[in-house]
Amino acid sequence: MIIKEVIVVATNLQIDDTLIQKAVKLGGHKTKKAAVSKALIEYIQNLEQEKIISMFETVEYDPDYDYKKQRRRL
């Protein structure tokens, strides 16, 4: 079993109230904190995906490789 430790840090940010209220409303969030947390999670996921996508052209592969051949039974 993996136990994940969560560390909460109090942070004071000046965020445009119009933006945060719109995010809360559109996202259906109950609090500003929930909207900001969701936005940060999605931002991090997006950056991680961009990093993975940037690797696509750096990985060598054999264009003649037949993955279906591996599935065939004799």
C-alpha cells in the first residue's frame, strides 16, 4: 500500500477576481480554492503531456515492425 503525504502551504496570491469568479462558475466549483487547485492540476498535466509529445520524434522505431505478428498463435 502506498500512502501519499499531502503538504498544504498557505499562499497569498493576487488573482484577478473576474477570472477566478468565472473559473468557479464555469467549473461548477464550490470554492475559489477548488477552482485554483483544479487549474493547477490541469496545467501540470498539460505540461507533462507536452514533454511526452516532444519525445515522439526522438524515439527510434522500426517502421516495418509488425505488432500483430506478435499476437498470432501458432
